[in-house]
Amino acid sequence: MYLLKRNGNKINLKLKNGILISQEGKLGQKDSVFFICSKCGKEASRRIALFSNLKNLTDRDFYCQQCNTLTNNLEKYGVKNVMQIKE
């Protein structure tokens, strides 16, 4: 997992006890984290600003957009795609 700073620098990150740790600088809101989706294994990225809580990250925070949408739809509506809702 690594962080891509707005100026183009790559910084290695580690996840320890649900907290992102960087020894090479602090995390900016406009910086992007590149990671492997913990559900499907694809490479994905997310801006720091989109993480809900940087102090308590879970596996779900590291889902790609497709897996996150699928999981949300299954939890909220019980279907994979909202077009499958009968109403």
C-alpha cells in the first residue's frame, strides 16, 4: 500500500491496528492511497478525504468502488443492483 502525494511523491504506508502509518510525512486530504481491494483483489485508489475515520479503518475501507457499491446494495436493498428491486 502506498500514498501518492499531490506533488507526485510516492510514500509507503502501513496499516497497524486500523491506523494508516507513514514515516515519511503526514497525510493530506487531497492525497490518494493506492491499495489492493480486500474483497476482489484488484488494484484501487481512494482519496484520503473519502475515508470516514482515519483512526479506525476496517477491511471495508479498502474495497474498490465496484465491491463497495455491491456490498452497500446488498445491505440496504438485498439485491446486487438497484435495478433488481421489484418496486
